[in-house]
Amino acid sequence: MSNTPHTLGEEFPGKLDAIHALKARDTGFARILEEYDDVNEQIHKAETHIEPVSQEHEATLRKRRLMLKDAIAGAVTAG
């Protein structure tokens, strides 16, 4: 979704080529990216009340997104 905030392009400006290269050669990293997109979309749907969830569940999703973002950043930095 192009209107969903916190896309990888927004979170990692200038790093999309490196992300795509890592995705192509590392299936584990590719799964992390898929999970990030999935969790991010769930958060967006909760925030926009398309699929409301409890505050606790939304907080859990936000924490998961942050952990995934840290994993992505670490992998990109490690190259």
C-alpha cells in the first residue's frame, strides 16, 4: 500500500538497493522483510480503524515492528 506509513523506503532512505540485494541472496532476510510489511500493514489497519484491535495488541505489533526494523538495519549495516 502506497498510503501506508513506515514503508521500507521511508524508514531506510537511500538503502533500498542494498535491501533488495540482501533479499535476493538471503531467504531469512526476505522473510524478515515480509513480516515487517505484514506487521506494518496490520498496524496501519488498526490505526485507521479498518481492523480495530485492542491497545495491548497494537502495542505488541508496534514492538514487533521495531524489532524487525532493528534486524533489517543490522543486516543492511553488516552488508
